[in-house]
Amino acid sequence: MVVTARGRFITLEGGEGAGKSTHARALIRWLESRGVDAVLTREPGGTPHAEALRTLLLEGLVAPFGAEAEALVFAVARADHMNHVIRPALAAGRWVVCDRFMDSTRAYQGTAGVPLEVLHRLDRLAVGDDRPDLTLVFDLPAAEGLARAARRRSGETDRFEQDVAAVHEARRRAFLEIAQSEPERCVVLDATRPVDEVSRAAEDAVAARLGSALPGG
Ligand code: TYD
């Protein structure tokens, strides 16, 4: 019997305008150049049903029910994404690069007042014992990220972008606290640097943390 080695799960986290989506695409190209079969996905979303929930969340249709309800809906979307995309890909030996994951719920819904204990219970339901093998936290001052997000925006701001600057700063601190409390999983990258440099730092972090799992590593 051929036993396929489990793939590796990498999540990209950070505030608005930190460049995660650009770096996620660059990371996929880099992994593929190293011979890795890699899947790019995102949250909220990643499956047809979870993408439908994404629309509800980002259009603010869940917001009137409160932050706890939003956390619940993010968890429902995440469970579907885990079951239908992330776990099957990892089990098939593919690597998964996910643009936002459970730390975003901690940083966004946690700072909106949802107790940590509730978030942990939702993690148990949606994610179980699985955890990212590596989380890259793209860090930059909230004001800088918001200015970047405003420059690249084509349409309306979404429900979470609309929050005041102090809220974005609190989310940034929350991401940094998570990274500090789980240094074996998280690497913080200075996202104020030029894009190419940040991409290289992301690749270096993957090579340093997960290099032995790379083909020929
Ligand atoms: P998106 O356009 O993907 O944001 P970005 O381009 O900044 O990554 O929209 C996702 C939004 O949803 C973003 O504002 C963060 C928010 N969010 C949460 O509040 N909780 C979560 O658990 C997740 C995954 C995202």
C-alpha cells in the first residue's frame, strides 16, 4: 500500500491592506517552482457554500445579530471549507495556502468582544485538532494598511473595513499577541517593506520552518 505523506497547511494573516492576497499568490508560484502541488484558498469562503456566507458577512447582513453571531457564521463557513477543501487536500499530500483562517476570527471577532472561551469552542467544532503548520502574520501599522486598501479599492468598503482606525489597531495587536504566544507556529513579517522583499521573507520562513517537507528537502 502506498501511504501519501500529509501536505502542509500554511495560513496568511494580518489586517487590511497588508498584501496577503498578493503574497499568497506569490507563495503558490514559489511552492510550485519547488515541485510542490499547492492549493490556494481563502476565508471566509473557499467552497461554494462558504462563499455564499462570505457575501452575507462582508455585506454586513450578519452584523445586526452581533459579533458572536458573526463568529458563528465564520465558523460554519470554516467547517465546510475544512471538510471539503483543506482536509482532503492535505490528506492527498497537497499543500494548502489559505488567505486568512482562524486567527482572523480571534483578531476581528475577539476584539469585537466575543469571549475567547466562545472562540475556542467554535474552533473545536469547525477545526477540531487540526492547526496550520505555519502562519505568516503580515504586520504593518493599521493606518498604512487602510491607506493601501483605499488606494486599491474599486468598489465599496466591506463591513469590516468600515470600522474606525482604533479597531484596526486593536486587531493588529491581537495578531501580534497570537504570534507571540505561539512562536512555533507563527512568523511575523514586516509588511511595510517593498513587496518583493516581503515575498522573499515569506519564502525564507517557509523554507526554514517546513523545508524538510519540501521535495528534496
Ligand atoms: P477580504 O476582502 O478577504 O479581506 P482582506 O483582503 O483584507 O484579506 O475580506 C475578509 C474580511 O473578513 C476581512 O475584513 C477580515 C474579515 N474576517 C473576520 O472578521 N473574521 C474571520 O474569521 C475572517 C476569516 C475574516
